[in-house]
Amino acid sequence: MTMKFLHSLLLGASLAAGALAAPAAAQMLDPAKPEDALQIMKRVQCGISEDKPAVFHWSGNIYGRSPGQPDKLLFKGEGMNIRRCVEVNDPERGKGWRLVSREVMLMLDPVTGEVLRQWTNPYTGQTVEVMHIHNDPVNGRPNFARNADGSPYRIAALREAGPWVFMPFEAPLFYPNPLQGAYQNYVGGTYHAMEIFDFAALKSELYNPKTPTAYPMVSWVRVSQWAPWMEMGDRPGQMVFNAMGRKLPGGFEELPEVLKREIRANYPIYEDAPPKDDMRPNETTWSKFKTLMEARKAQQ
């Protein structure tokens, strides 16, 4: 055996050993597997950790739609949601996560972009006080790789298209309106709306477990009844919200100045997500309006 052959043999053995010792390439997450689907959705919804909240921002238009009239652009909208995913453990379903969040959406003058304090309703001619959306909390139920009925967790309607992953979610809402009385089953008065959230993310980022989280784009549409502060009574019609945005890599500081300024001046708790152990019932525009009106009455 020549020295040259021996050197080549030792070199080949060394390279082979190094290849065996090197870590294998990261396996991409597979949305068809319940455990991976659970992590994929967590990467869509949340931040790097429980202690570093994620911030979504969206911007768009808010229309009024009344029978027999052209649609009216009522407001420009600037909104945000700040959130964290908290780890939860269930003795039967194992480890999972739960979303805790709060949200703000400002009604802006459609021409000047200024934050509105009062607004002249074009349908009634009445000047009313504007109540911007500020709901705390807006939390979710725990998510596990197995649902409560034992079926596997999956991301409904997930679709891959080239380098992109699309995840549309429709939320039909139909429940007793908190502003109504005890006889809603007889006379009506339910809250009827549709919320639509459409997420889009790069497959290379969303499915890669080496990246700590993903930064998807989002579109948000809401079709709902008139906001209570508009004082529309039983006038027929609805509001249509249409906005687009994304999860912000820079967090709260990356929000537009109009949002940061208004939040710091009037809604300071919205600089952070709710606490990890938050178990309060969720707020909506309608329940928040009722809370504020009852507090105002109590001060009179």
C-alpha cells in the first residue's frame, strides 16, 4: 500500500465521518401532519416567544351601504392587533397554544386622514361622538394537535401556489346582541356579521422550522350592522370594512405614526398584549359600547 493511496483512504474516511457527524438538513414542516399544522398556524399568528408579542397592522376603507343609495366611503381605517401565543398543557390532548390579544382600529377622515372625534352622519344629518374600535381582550381557544372530538388539527382551506401559501378564514357571526333585551328570540335583535381573514406567506419562511416565526400578509373584510355609536336605530343597511396589512417584523414601533400617537395618548395598554393568564371574556364593538355607556351613566 503506497503512502499516496493510504493518504487518499484516510482522507475519504475523514470526509465520510464528517458527513455523518454533520447535522441533517432541517425537515420542512408538513401541513398535512397535525403536529406540524399546529406549529404552522402558531407561526402565522404569533411572535418569536410568549414574551415578545407579535403586532399585525392593517389599513383600508370603511363604507356604508344603504338600500336604494350608492355606497358611501365613510372613513379610512388604521388598525392593529397585539398578541402572544401562550403554551398550554392538557392531560389528554398534550401541549398546545392559546392566543391572547387586544386590538385598536381608528376611524379617520377619508379626505384629511385625521383621527375623528365627532362625525356628521350623512344618513341622519346628526353629529355624533366617534367610538374607535378598542377591544380588550380578543382571545382564542386553546389549539392542540387533536381537536376536542379527537379529530386531527388541520388548517382549513390551506392552498399552495408556487412559492406561496394561502390561508383563507371566514367567520360567520350570529349571536344575541348585548345591547338588546331579554326577548330577542321573539322580536329579533341578533348581531349578524361576517369576518374574513386571508393570510398569505412564503412557503420557504412559513414551513422552515429554523426561522423563529413567519411574517405573513393579511387581508381583512368585515360586513356588519351599523356601529352603535352611529345612532342609526333600525335603519336598514350595513358597514363594509376592507383592509390589508401584515405582521410587522419591527413590532409596535413599526406602526404608522397616527396609530402609535393615538394609542400612547388614549389607549396605552395596547402597547402590549394581554397577560399570559388572561381568561376574561372577549370584547366586541357592541359590548365595549355598552360598557362605556353604562360607565358614563354611572358618573352622571
